[in-house]
Amino acid sequence: MKKVILATVAGAVMMIQAPLAMSEEVASLRGDNNLDVEAQMFEKKKQVQVQGGIKRSWDLQPPSIPHDIEKDRVSLQENTCMRCHNKENHEKEKAPEIGETHYKDRDGKTLTKLSSRRYFCRQCHTPQADAPALVENTF
Amino acid sequence: MTPIHKKRVMMGFASMTLLFGIVLGIILWGGFNWSLAMTNTEKFCISCHEMKDNVYQELQETVHFTNRTGVRATCPDCHVPKEWIYKVKRKIQASAELYHKMLGTIDTKEKFEDYRLTMALSEWKRMKANDSRECRNCHNYVSMDLEKQQSRGADQHDPHVWDAMDGKDPTQTCIDCHKGIAHHLPKGWEEAAKKAGL
């Protein structure tokens, strides 16, 4: 009987404690603020321009964009990134040309133009801001 | 009727005609100028949904609408010449736009996109032909501080700035490079512009 009571009490304590412990571990990015309190605003940072480009962190990393892209638009009708980064203009504009892989379609055939699978530049390439990391990163 | 009396009547008639002419002139000329000014406002331009729903929305994303200091270009600043004779010429051409408004040539988003290339090409042609006159109402090579521009832009502007300083004719005009800065670009614009020599 004693054992049963002990087990029940232990179970109850566990049941109360477990969620408490978990909620301490999983803190949301917005902090411990209540929902009716406004979270602290992050300081606004401009996209940076880096002369000579940003070094890759690993071999096959899509290069980061070393300039601001606020004025650039990518849509069904237009892709303003390709005004400079295409085959014809990149030399004149002193911009790197898009990689070879960007001309290949899904069957491995080489096209003369940017392949549609690579059309949305910002899926892989992103501009950078000179700001501390929001989350610690040991990569 | 004595001759003096007749003369007086004639004088009265002449001065009445003159007065009437002056008043009519003021009303007509004033009315003409007033209507020119009225149709030269952004409010008038975006009273048509074709302009309000398409190009005006696109303008709002750009630096010509929103920027650090809040200086702002409105539709007529770029699309209607400031000088009188060119302004009237453009206004007369605009009657074609009224005709197409009645036809409904671009009254849906899809129709607008289909027609965008034609419209863009004609505007680029106009700007190239007048050496981007409307850009130059505000932008001036001689006043450009290349130090404050980004290196790429500064490099490209540099020869033109020196040409302008020396009073030489420009070899290139703004619209040659700066297409699609205030509105979205039409599909296939690059090939079409090359073909048209723009």
C-alpha cells in the first residue's frame, strides 16, 4: 500500500514538474514577455556593401550578396538581378556571372539562358547586415 | 445724327468690343491653362484605375516615392514636359490615351501586362529622343557627387560627368541604363529594347 501511495505521489510530482521543466528549456525567440507586452524592437540595420564580395563559409555555399538589393525585383515578368549577373553584361558591370550550374535544366542539358529552376535568386543568395547574430551559432 | 455723335457711338462700340475681347481672352486662356494644370496632377492621373492599380502601386516601392528625405516625384514630373510647347504637344498626344481608355485597351491587369511592353517602349523612345529631359529637371551631372555614389555607379557616371563639365554633348542618356527604376519591367524587355535601339 505504501508503495502504491509513493508511486502515485511520485507520478503526480513528475506530472506537475515535467511541463514546468520543459517550458524552462524551450524559451521562445520573443523572450519571456507576455503576449500583451510588446516585444523589444530589434535595431534596424542596413544591408551592407562589401567590396570584393563576401567569402564563402564552406565549399558549396551559395555566395552571399555583397550589396543591397532593395531596388531589385524578381517576378514572372522581370528579374533585375540578371541585368548585371548575366552572360552579356557581367563584364561591363564588373559583376560575377551566375555559376555554370545555373544554365543547366533538370535533365542536365545546358541552356543559353538562366534555367528556370535557378530563377529565384534569393532562395539561396541573401544580402547581409552588419549585426550580431540573433541566435548563437557554432557552425 | 451729327458726325461727332456717330464717331462717339463708333468709339463706344469699339471699346466695348475690346473690353469683351479682353474678358473673353482671360476666361479662355485662363481656362485653358487651368485645365492644363488640373490634368497635370498626380490626383488626376490616378483617378483612372488603370494608373492607380498598376503603375502607381509600383511607383510606391521605389526611391522616387519613398526615400530618406521625403522628396518625391509625381507622375507628371517624369511623364509630362515642363516647357510649354513640349507640354502642349504631349497633351495633344494624350488624347490617344483617352481613346484607349474608352476602348478599354488596358482595363484589366492581364491586358495591362500584355500591353506593357508597347507602352514602355514608346516611353523609352520619347525619353531617349529628348535626352531624358524630364530626368534632368531634377538630376544634373554637374551636381553629382561621385564620392557619395556606390563605386559601381560612380565608375559608370564618371565619363559623362566630365563630358558635362567640359560642355560636351552627352554620349549616353539617363534612360539608356535606368530603365524600370520607377515601374516594373515588361516581360522580354531586354531583347525588345535592344531591337529598337534603346
